[in-house]
Amino acid sequence: MRHRRVRAKVKGTQAKPRVAIFKSNRHLFIQFINDETGSTILSSKIVSPKKSKMKGSKTEVAAMLGSLLAEKAKESGIKEIVFDRGGFKYHGRVKALAESLRKGGLTF
């Protein structure tokens, strides 16, 4: 229900893609999506920190992933994004990821 309310307000384009987040207890999935064509521009996932090469807490790993994705997005020519938190509350890993994307130079 909450996911549908968020998605109804958020649409991505080629110039301003939607950054969709899905998180489970162990994993974090991020996609840069163009809703006009229904295609994924960029994507990344973090497997559990036990299996990942990135070390630290889940929140710290989410922040590191956000800065890496911000660099990849800049290389692809993306400067602005629309943030889709996927119905998850804006705290913890979601907040850490969003703030690191902002620090990386992307505007929401």
C-alpha cells in the first residue's frame, strides 16, 4: 500500500531517472530506472556484509555503495535523480544511501 502511494508520485526519465531501492534484512538493491522506456540505466546490489568485499555495518556499507553509484551516475551523464524509497521509512540504510548520493553530487 505504502509502496503504491510513493510510486504514484514518482516518475523517472532519461535525464532524471528514478532511483528505486529494495532492502531486505540482508541485502540492498538499487536501480536507476527510466520509466518512459521501462529500462534500467544503472543497477547495483549489496549482498550481506559477510559475503561482500565492503566491510562495516549495513548502514556504513549502504553509504559506501551510494558514493560509488554517484560516481557511476556522473560518468553516465546523470546529474539529477528522483528518489524512490520504495515504501521504506527514510532512516537507517535508506537515509545513509540517499545522503551519500547527495554528497556524491546528485541532486534530488
